[in-house]
Amino acid sequence: MTDADRLAHYLERCHLGKSKAITAVAMARESKYNWELVFLRDESRPGDIVWALSHKLRDEGIPVLSCESGYFYARTRAEVEEYRESLRRRAMAMLETCKALESCLVNDNPQGNFFDL
């Protein structure tokens, strides 16, 4: 069983639904007595590990989601749809930022050449 599998199993068993979300720091505290979270023992930055594993799981279609309260295993279709919409909004905002930054790459930039400093 991989660390990602352990995380998914733990969240599905103990933190099913957004209302039961848990932070990575709280998971790290639980790792002292929960074998499923053994990969978080002695980690100084558990958030980085949980973030990476949750992204891997989502990329595989496993509904391990996050919210302002922490991480959870989706219990309802509505939770997945809400998360997907949040991803869409963030992706669109990033694309808008990329488009805005393109203006500093054109030769006739009115603010001057940033790259000749």
C-alpha cells in the first residue's frame, strides 16, 4: 500500500465529507498512534506531503479534496462539483494573469524594458 493509498483510506474512513475535514498538522499529530499515517511521523512539514499526495490522488480520480478547514474524502457529488468549480475559477484567474504578463514581453512596452536592469 502506498502513502497515497494510506491517506485516501484514512480520510475515507475517518474524514468523510467536508464537515469532517482535518488539517495536515492534525494528521501529523494522529500519526503517532495511527498506522495509516505512518508516512507523516517525524515530518517537519506535513502540509507539503499531504498536499502532494492529495494532488496525486485527485489526478487518479480519487475524491480527496481540500477546503479552508483541511482535507477530506468527498461524501457527496455536490462536494466534488463545488471543488471542481473552485479549480475552474482558480485556473481562469491564472490564465488571466498569464495574459496580463504577456504585455511586459512585447517590444513596445510603455513601462520600459524590465530586463535591462
